[in-house]
Amino acid sequence: MRRFFIFAAVVAVLVGLAGLVLTRPQTVDRTQLDGVTPDLARGETLFYAGGCASCHSAPDAVGEDKLVLAGGRRFETDFGTFVAPNISSDPKAGIGSWSALDLANALIHGTGPKGQHYYPAFPYTSYVNMTVEDAASLHAFLATLPAAATESIAHEVGFPINIRRGVGGWKHLYLKPGWAVDGDLTNQQIQGRYLVEALGHCAECHTPRDGLGGLNRDLWLTGAPNPSGKGRIPGLTADQLDWSEADIAEYLKSGFTPDYDSAGGEMVEVIENTSRLSDDERLAIAAYLKAVPVPQSEPPSE
């Protein structure tokens, strides 16, 4: 019996150590930033393509106030309510003391400066496909924006979601670099893919999720239930969006559909961001969307 308990204790220790190894936060190799020169103009494009202000500006911010990234917006999910943090240039309340490496770790691996896991309400499952060079350029641009001393608000999540170490296990399932749409793409479609899949993280809203909150890549961009519980976010595949590439690009610029209707809901803020992109970038997005294959299985109808 004594040998059994010793054996059980050893197994428990080994399982625990394996769990710690498997759930440890991942980081970017700092040498990847060697020789990288941030590009402020590129950083500004990344800021709008990534929709940073749409989540991290104050809930009632309009106009230039959206450049004050004080946080505070609430996002209700089946796993709890997540509150966007302050990512302004304030060195204490915000991320003004972060290095470019710190931001790259957060964007690409969902890892904080203290080695903590971030919750995937922050869409690093899309940003994982960003380049380290772009992370450095975005870091440089964020540093030019106003500081806000507003303290970040804690997320409202219960057990076991509040155990952040468990997010490391979730990442093993869902945080994987690579493209949902691959194959023989034109240079324009590849540019659009980067804007849609990595920077714009369109799939985070337009793709359904499984029971653990991971994106169902078999139903890529086919639409998903609205987290608010009201209606459904539309699909962007060719069987659901029959607009021409020019129509899509115009919508991303002006917010007007081919039928002269206008964008509503969350898309209003999306258009505010995509309208800041170049015509070529918007056309690249449209070209990519036309290349997204229609899945064999039917998306759910709820």
C-alpha cells in the first residue's frame, strides 16, 4: 500500500509538471526584432486595419477621442464579461512602458509582460499571423497617441475561467499560426488575406465557434450568432455575399451597399477603420473574400 501511494504521488507530480510545461506562456524570440526599424506610417495603417480603437477607446468616445485608448468597453460572452484594458501611452495605467517585444508577445502569443496569459477576447488567434516587424511599427505608432491615466477594470469571470493558467491549454488547441485560405492566390489576394485573417480579424465575428470558444475553421466566414443574442452576423462567403469586388471595396470605404443602404451596428465602427485604408488595400480585401471557398457543410441557421 505504501508503494502504491508513493507511485500515485510520483504520477501526480509528473502530471502536474507536464501541465505546467504544456500551459507555459510562449514568447517571441527577441532576436527577431534585431535590425527592425519601425515605420510610423505603416503603424498607423496597422492601427486602423486592426481596429484597435473600436475596442480600446472609451465606450462613449467619438471623433478624435477614439485615439485615447483608455479602455472600459464591456464584451459579454458565454464565458463571462471581458472589459477592454487601457492600452494608451500612459506608462502606469496603459502600456507606455512596454517595449516592442512586449507588444509582439501580446499580439502574437497572447502573453503579457509578466508572463501572464491574456484571454482570447483579445483576438490574438488572428494576430498570431502578424509579422514581428508590423508589431514593432504598431508599437511605435501607439506611442504617439494620447496618454490616459484611467485604470483598467478587471474582467468579470468565474471559476474555472478565472484560472489564467488554463488559457495555456486552450491555446494548444486554438492558437496556431497559418492561413484558413491557402493555395494558388494572387499577390492581391495574399495582401487581402493578411488584412482579413491577421489584422482585421474578421473571422472573430463572422465565423461560428465551438463549445470551447474556438473558431470553427471548417465554416470560415460563414456567419455566426451575434454575441448580443440579437440576430446573426452575416456570412462573407460567395454564396452569401454576391457583391462584386468593386461593391465590397466601396462598402468598406463609404459604408453604402450596392442598394444604397448603409452600414449599421458594429459595422459602423469597422467602416470608420477601413475607410482609412487605401483603395488598393480595400480592393485586396475584396479580392480575398472572393477567393474564400464555400464550405461543403451548411452553416447553422439560428
